[in-house]
Amino acid sequence: MDVDIIFKIAAIGILTAIIGQVLKQTGKDEISTLATLAGLIIVLIMVLNLIADLFTSLKTIFNF
């Protein structure tokens, strides 16, 4: 597993936090919540792809 994916997830988290705080300061709480939710969904998709790759490798290793 590359360290690159950890940096990508951290960068998305930091950007989401900054965007959320800026939107809350301007009074757009609903959009801030949607931006945070979008960041969470992006990270979950990345993690699900990694899990799918893991199951694919396990399948090939054990010849299922």
C-alpha cells in the first residue's frame, strides 16, 4: 500500500474542513454540511475501491 493514498485522504479532509469553516463563517450552514458530506463520500469511495482491490488480490492468491 502506498503512502500516497494516505496523503490524498488527508488532503481531502483538510480541504473539506477549510471549506466547511469558510462556509459557516459566511452563514451558509446548509451548504457547509453538504460540502462536508461530499468530502466524506469521496473518501468512502476511495476506501471502497481499495477494499475491492484487496478482495481481488486475495481471490487470485487463493485461486477462488
